[in-house]
Amino acid sequence: MRNNIVHIGAGELTYEIRAIVKIAEQLAARGIPVQLENIGDPVAKGEPVPAWIKRVVSDLTLQDCSYAYCPTKGLLETREFLAARTNGRGGAQITAEDVVFFNGLGDAIQKVYGLLRREARVIGPSPTYSTHSSGEAAHAGQSPICYRLDPDNQWYPDLDDLRLSVKYNPAISGMLIINPDNPTGAVYPEEVLREMIDIAREYDLFLIADEIYQNLVYNGQTTRPISDLVGDVPAISLKGISKELPWPGARCGWMEVYNAGRDPVFDLYIKSIVDSKMVEVCSTTLPQKAIPLILGHPEYPAHLERRRKRYERFSNLAYQLLRPLPGVRVNRTNGAFYMSVAFADGLLSPHQTLPIDDPEVRVMVEGLVGAPNTPLDKRFVYYLLASTGVCVVPLSSFHTALRGFRITLLEPDEDHFVEIYRTVGRAMEDYLAS
Ligand SMILES: Cc1ncc(COP(=O)(O)O)c(C=O)c1O
């Protein structure tokens, strides 16, 4: 090329959660049955969508207006519905103008980081959901800046680490909180959130709270949405329907802006996000029409409660099955539907293997894990996949120095779920002993 046309942050855009599926597909083509425990799509994993939700959506398909563009920020009646729900909690007060729809939160996340000034950094958790860390790093053209989530303290944020990082890095302008968390399944208590907000206030940062799992909290835990606690700190809450309904294929999520108008720089930044949406025209119309009808439906609370109960049960099963294994750090998940399993430091080595029956597959895996600088947990994950068919995601791809993997709680059949976790447990023991 005449000039280098590659963006400075291009190398930061990786999504191992889906990349590994390519390998799984190659294995499946060779006749190895594959269990996909890598991606957070309950519907793809066989969770049935209730008939009443299907009826709401199918009725909407009969209306011509469902096929039209909607306003840039989204349908007014849906934004009013969502603003009223937030206002009804008594915390941050917003209007429909503070609610902006996107084509899924993935789209919102790209815009939130993509429209930041290059030098302005957002500190996020480590490990972190990689769409955030990749988006932030790509905008800056540098590695993400992180605060530590502590595997020895229920994966809660290390608040000293957070405070010191913010104090000594003046480029940090925002703080990301993911609560409940992906990839750890942690749910932060109110005191932790209050301390994080205090740090943001003290150092004049804005907050990004990814709350897509806010209503999937179980095991008797309680937490608060950021709107309850944010006070006067400028903040963006990211919410969506992919996980909660669940309807990930709708590609529909929204942001709520708290304390717009309190800071002129924050206002200009939010305006740039809306302007960028305007250039793009608008987001998907039909799911926005469905939101008030589904979230306001008399069957919705019981539907959500059933889902919470199911994840609670499977979270406890997973914990019972993996916790006794020596050399691993696991916490019971209290929200969302992922579990992070970390190997104790120094346990993994580049010589460990698992038996792989098919010689061609073995050669393929050896080639893949033989690439220079392959993280040791990626090596484990590939051997696990080729040896047992269980597909998980290496923890190293969630921007952390910890080595382990993320596995979902989504397999709906309980016996099968237990079998998958038993298989993973046995494979971990065999791998470490090899
Ligand atoms: C924490 C978090 N935020 C955002 C998203 C993206 O969701 P969406 O389907 O709305 O793009 C996910 C998806 O897994 C997620 O886990």
C-alpha cells in the first residue's frame, strides 16, 4: 500500500470467545462431539423462549411500523418507559433524552470508547469482558489499563489497586464497573460500589457501568444499580435484553446517561456519541417496540425468577464440582452465568498434555499451541477441547495475568451439565499430572 492504512489499535481487537469456535468447528467436522461452553447465549444453548414472549414478537411483526426506521435515540415511548423505571427507584433522575439505543451493547461499547479522545483512558477490571478491554485499548492504541479483581476475595475489585492506579495515572478519565461481572460471576455489594463511586468523584472521573446482568443475581446476594448510588458523578449505564429475556439475536441494548448537564466536557462527549448514532441513522426498531410489552408483561417477574433459580442451582453445582480440585481458585458465582477458574501460579507448564485419539487432530492442536508466546491456559483449553470436546475460553483472553478459563452455566440439562463439569474437572487433574 502507498501508506500504512492500519489503525494504531488494530492489534488490540481480539475476541477469543468466538475465535475458538473455528477450532471447535474443525474438530466437529472430524467427528468429535463438541460442547460449546464458551459463549453467553442461553438461546443457542437450548434455553426455551417462553411462548408469551414469542406471541408479543409475532404480533409486532404484523404491524408495518415495526419495519420502519425509528428516531436516532430510539422509540420515544420505549425510552420513556425505561426512564420511568429508573426514576421509580428514586436515585438518578433522567428523561427519555438520556436514553439512547444501540444495535446491541457491543455496538454501544464500541462507540463509548471509540469516541473518547485518544489520550483519555478508562480503567477497567482485570479480568474483563474483552469487548470492553479491546475497545478501550483500540481507541488508545495501547494496552488496557486495569484494576485487579481478587480471586481470593470473591473476585471483588482490589480497591487499593484501583485508587493507586487512578491517583498516579492522570490520563485515567473514566472507570468501568461490570456488575454482575463477566467473566467472574461476581456481584458487588453496595459498599464496594460506593467506594468505587467515591474514587470517581474524588478524581473527577466519569463512570461506565455495564449492567447487562443486573437482574440476574441469585444466591441471596443483593446489589444496587449504579443509578441508585451515583449521586452527582457523571455516568453511563449500559443495559440490554440479550441476557435477561434472553434475546441476544435482537441486537438491542441502550445506555442511560446520569448527570448529563453537570459537566460540559461530559456533555460534549455524550453529544458526540448521539451524533455518531445519527450518522448511522438509528438502531433496530422491532425489539425496541417489544421491550415495554415484555418487561411490563404480568408473566415477566415469574419468568425472571425462574431463570434466577435455575442459575442459582447450576452455580452451586458447578462450585461443588470444581472447588475440591487441588491447585485451582474458584468462587461461587452469584450473578450472570459464567464461572472463572484460575490455576494456582506456577502449576501450568508448556509440556502438559491430554490424550488426543485422532492423530490428525493431535498434530493440529500441537501446531496451534506450539505458536510462540501461546499463553499456557490457551494450551490447556485447546487440549481440553481436542481431548474431551468441551469448549471454554482461556482466562488470558480476558486481559489478565491469571491463567485459567471461563466456562458458562448455560447447559440446560442438569445431568449433562454435571457430566460436562465432571469431565472438565477430570481433565484438569490429568493435565496437571501429565
Ligand atoms: C458484560 C457484557 N456487556 C455487554 C455484552 C454485549 O451484549 P450485546 O448482546 O447486547 O451486544 C455482553 C455479552 O456477552 C456482556 O457479557
